[in-house]
Amino acid sequence: MDSETDMVRQIRALDSDMQTLVYENYNKFISATDTIRKMKNDFRKMEDEMDRLATNMAVITDFSARISATLQDRHERITKLAGVHALLRKLQFLFELPSRLTKCVELGAY
């Protein structure tokens, strides 16, 4: 009888321990499920933000290409004008050279 009573007590203790373990594991499972659901939502939000970022980058790239094309034409014109300006300065120097030489001769500054 004593051994039966002891066995019943051990069985009850084991049942109690088993119920505790099942409850703890169930809570962990529910917590893991909630965490996975939150991660899915976070990844969806991040994917949406990445899609918006990609769209915005495409728009920025398009604007940049248009601006570069517009500035390229102006850059070419400015380069041509700078070349013409340098040429005009050289011509101006040549036109002024005879009068400068005459003045230097008159002053004796050879």
C-alpha cells in the first residue's frame, strides 16, 4: 500500500510537471507565432518602402539625365564662347601691338 501511495504521488507530481511543461511550451509557441507574424508585417512594410525608394530613385535618375542633357548643350556653347573669347583677346593684343611698339620706341624702352 505504501508503495502504491508513493507511486500515485509520483504520478501526480509527474502529471503536474508535464502540465507545467506543456503550458510553458504552448506559451513559447504562441509567443514565437506572434513574433513571426510581426516580422512578416515588418518585412512587408520594408518591402513597400524599398519599392517606393526604387520608384523615387528612378524618378531622380530620369530628372538627372534630363538636366545633364540640357546642361550638355549649354556646356558646349559655353566652351565655344570661351574659345572665341580667347581668340578675340589674342586678336585684340595683335591690334594693339603696333601702337604699343611705337610707344616703346618713343620712350626708348627697347
